[in-house]
Amino acid sequence: MPSRRSLLGLLLLAPAPALARTFAERGLALRGTDVVAYFTEGRVVRGRAEHAAEWDGVRWLFASAAHRARFLADPAAHAPAYGGFCAWAVSQGYTAPTDPAAWRIVEGRLFLNYDQNIKRRWERDIPGFIALGDANWPRLSQG
């Protein structure tokens, strides 16, 4: 029978489980929000199941077939920064869910936050928090 010390050693050597790369609940990205609509309509629009697509291991919903086609033509241009996790949380070194209504597009990138209060905190230093988030995201997205 292995000793406690050898079991602890095995646990320390075991790889950490990978974190999700895209914020999703029950396999649905961004609570069913149409990410293309942020760019085309400048507002939150609920996606529809008949305009769904699979990308990055999750299901994305769109308000129209045209939005789905636009997304699939260039997903990276429309997918939110940090996989849709809270931009402020990522800047602080962890991930948190987001509220689709707490959003902002900065230099062509969609950023989401946990809620409106956290969004206001993030907006106090957008360039600084984006720099921190960009530095933290590779580690957070790989687990």
C-alpha cells in the first residue's frame, strides 16, 4: 500500500484539469446571446436555436442565418475576448461568468464583464486591464 507521502507526490505531479476556453452554461456560449449583433446592431440580441453553430467546443446562437454565416466566416473576429469570461476577473488572474448586458467593444474586440458594477470598475483603466488580461489569458485558458 502506498504511503501518504507517495500519494501526495503523485497528486502534485498530476496535471491540473484544463479550464474551459469559452464561457458556456450547459454547453451554450454566452447564455445564448448573438455575438455578431454586438458588432452589427450595437446591442444585446438573443440568439435562436434554428441559427445555431458549433465552435470551440460549445454551441453559439445567432438571431439570423446571416449572423451565423458571418460568425463562421471569421469566428475569431466576433468571439469575445478571453472566451467571454469576465474581462476584469481575467485581468486579476482568474475567470468569472459574465452578464451579456455588461459589454463593450474596444478596438474591434468584444469584452464582457460579470455585471454592470464590475464593468464600471474595468472601465476605470481599460488599457491597463486589457494589458493585464492579455498577459493572464494564455495561462488561464490552458489550465
